[in-house]
Amino acid sequence: MSNGFIWSSADEPHAARRRELLRTHPEIKELYGPCSRTKYVCTLLVGLQLSLAFLLRDAPWWLIVLVAYAVGGVINQALLLAIHEISHNLAFRKPWHNRVFGVFINLPVGVPVSETFRYYHLRHHTHQGDERLDTDIPTEFEARLLRHRASKLLWLSCQGFAYALRPLFVDPKKPAASEIANLLVQVAFSVAVFHFWGGKALAYLPISSLIVMGLHPIAGHYISEHYVFREGQETYSYYGPLNVLAFNVGYHNEHHDFPYVPGSRLPKLRAMAPEFYDGLLSHKSWTATLWNFVMRPSLGGYSRIKRRVERRRG
């Protein structure tokens, strides 16, 4: 092939496994539907993060960065993963309720992502590995960059920018009315925070979002989910304790098999059908995943499975 990506002519694995799971375990359907606790947990997180922003409004910058890394980043990553849940309509039964709530819990993140993420993430599920439609896959430029330890370390520290900017180059789209509304609400909120609490309180929010997407233990989930650590396996789960802070996003094989099962019920899904998951490689530590990604020469931007657009069209 013209580059080092792992090319596949097979369909993504989750649809076939879903059919087999439902054939042998039809009781899985009982897990479908929103989790009633999600809206309360998210509202509590929003209140906690805004309280920290208020308390840090006159703090020195070193303390702002320290709190952002140790606490605020964890909260904002949880909110980002709640937005991930909400993109699958797993907080409320009515889709428009989920989308409005997504804009609300987006506020402490500091940048408007909820509506745009929803669009690209659902395409990631329906077109996993597609060379053009799956913007979760690094670009050719990124892949070439991620061949050395120093460049991988630098890329990981700026991973938030890579995820935000990649869709603009891989699969650009005209902003929808909902995305413009998301932007306007976020700008109005940011102006209010700046007016009443000052620049430091406002800066704390996006700093928290960016710092946790870099060299942070929870950021290991970005690498652990689909980078190929075992030949032939496309998606990987993590069953460790950090799932408590991440809406169980570590149960990633289970999530892709059943995206309409909320994170709170994914452990039950795995317990119902262990024979489908016990044989798959899973990660024991998100921190170790980051370490291995940087240190192993065999791992890098090319460690992803891709599918050609022409095959899908044919």
C-alpha cells in the first residue's frame, strides 16, 4: 500500500457480533435506553466545575493550572464523555432533550463541541475505519509525524487540537443551525463569566479541557480504543477503575456493539455474554497505554485499521 496504515477489506466487526450476541442473548435488549441518573450526575459536575472557576478567579496561574490538571480536567473529561453518551440519546428519551442538555453541559468545557461532536461521532460508528468518513483516524500527516518517541510525546500533549482540527481537513462540512446555536450559547456564557468573574475564571475552563486531553491518565482512552495493539483486533476495552470517572467509556467493544446501551449498563452487558469478550485483548491501564504508545516503535499513527471508500461504494 501507499502508506503504513493497516488496510482491511472486511466490514467493521461490531455489526456482525451484535447480531450474534442478540441471537444467543436476546435479554441484552433489556439494557437498551437512557440512564435516568445521567442528567443528575452531569448537572452536579457542571455546578462543581463552575464553583471551582469562581473560587479560582483571583488565584495565581500556577494554582489554576494545577487544579485544572488534578481536578478540573477530570471533571471536563467526564462532561465530554457525557456529551459522548448524549450523542447516542442516552440521557433522555426524546432526542431534542438530549441535544439541548448537551449544549448545557458543554458550557464548562469552554469551547462549543456538543453538536459538532455528535455529527462526527455517529459517523465514526456507522463508518468505522472509512478512510474519509471516520475522522477518529489520524491523517497521513499525523501518521508520518508519529514515528518517533519525541514526536509522539509532543502529539499526545497537543491531542486536543488534533481532534478538534482533523475534521476540518478530512471531512469538512457547512455548520448546521444547531452548531451555530451551540456556538452562540457558548459565547454568551463565556462573556458572562468574563464579565462577572474575570479572565482567570474563564481561562480555567478551556485549560481544564485541553490539559486532560494530553499527558493525563484519563487521556489514555483516546489511544486505547482503536489503535492496534494486537494484529487483527480493531477495538479494545479497558475495565479498570478510571471508568468510574468516564461513564464506562473503557467498555469500548461493548459500546460499539451496542451504542444504545448507556455506560452505566455496559458492565452488565459484558457479564451477560463473557464468551464474546473474554478472548479479546483489553487494556489494564490507560497510563500504561500512553507509555506503550510512546515507547514502542511498532506503535504510532499508522497503527489503525482503515477501509477504502471505493469498496464501500461498490
